[in-house]
Amino acid sequence: MSINRHNVLKHCQNEAAMSNQKIFERYIQIAEVLGKLFPNMLEVVVHDFKDLDHSVIHIVNGHISGRKVGDAASELGIRRLLEKEAIPDVLVNYINRNARGQKFKSASIAIRDDKGKMIGAFCFNVDLSHFEQFQSFLDHFIRCETNMIVGANDINDKQISHVDELQHEINQCLLQTGLSSVQLTYKDKQAIVSRLNQQGFFNKRGAISAIATSLQLTRQSIYNYLELAKNKK
């Protein structure tokens, strides 16, 4: 009994087609789940490379790119077939754009049959426009400027680069009086604060904190001394 080669070939092709169909159905199922999780930002596409002019067999959230079922394969899809060794099966986090110029963060996975032959692609496109708008809002919200009067560290003003210079000047004042900071009288402290003010130390970042600590004064006391000195002018 002779074997009809045509029938055998057709049977094998049918079995392969059925097997591929099950593979694609699985990807379509996953695409539906992911698309429903992120309906306004994630587009999921299933390509069947059997017909490159109409390779899109399923698409979820197609409004993101404007594509639909029956559309052609992307350039990457065709390159996958032409440059099999050059392009890996998994590509993640590459930049893409739709026809409107919106930027996407994309990923693509090659779909292979049971024998390892590439038969399609599973693609993801995240619309970054939502995040760019939010980033723009955040950039606007957190934008600030360094004020020459306030400086850059008004709350924690103890870390100053000129602390050694300031402490040296205070020590010189103490040497001239022959007293320690504990022994200084009200007038002594007032005189030292006035001298430091005249030398411009109070225009430097953290001066008030450093002087208060060194002379064992409160900030209120320093303010009062400065006000008194200003009123005497």
C-alpha cells in the first residue's frame, strides 16, 4: 500500500499549525491579563510571522500606538527573521515611539514553536507620557534656588567652612580681656559680638550658631546685642 506523501505533509502541517495556535493562544491570554492590569499605559501585541504584512493577530490597548489586528510587522520583527543570530530573543527597556511622537518604553520576546523555530513576537509598549507629565510636575514642584541672603543650609547651620577663622577671632577677643567665656560680663560679650559684627562674621553661614556656642549665649541674646549696637549708630 503506497503512502500519499501529499497527505502526510498536509497532516504534519496541520499538526504544526494546531500546535502553534495553542502557543499563540497562551500568549494572547497573558496579553489580556497584562493589558487589563494597566489599561491606559501598557500596550501588548502578539505577532504571527506567518504573514508579515498582517502579523498583528492580537492587540490589547491598541489606542496607545494606534495599531490594530491585521497591521504589519514592525521593523524589529522583520530584522528578527533576517538577523537571527544578531538579535537576542529577549529585548527589554528600549526606546520606541508611536506615529504621534509619544515615547514608549518597550520590550519584545521572540515566540518559538516546539522545534525552536521563530514564529512570532510578544511585545510590550509602556506609554511614558503619563510619567513625563508627572515628572514635569515634580520638577516644577521641587525646583528652588539658592538665596544669597539665606544660603543653602539655614536649618542645620553648624557645618560652616569658616568656623576655624571665627573661633580664632573669638579667642583673640578672649585673650585681650584675659577672661574665659564663663567669666565674661554682659558688656564683655556685647563688645565681642559688636566686634565680630563689624568684621562681617554675621554675614557668613552659621555664624550665629557658632558664636552662641562659643560665648555661651542664646540666640536671643545675640539678637539683642546686635539690635543694641545698631540703635547706637
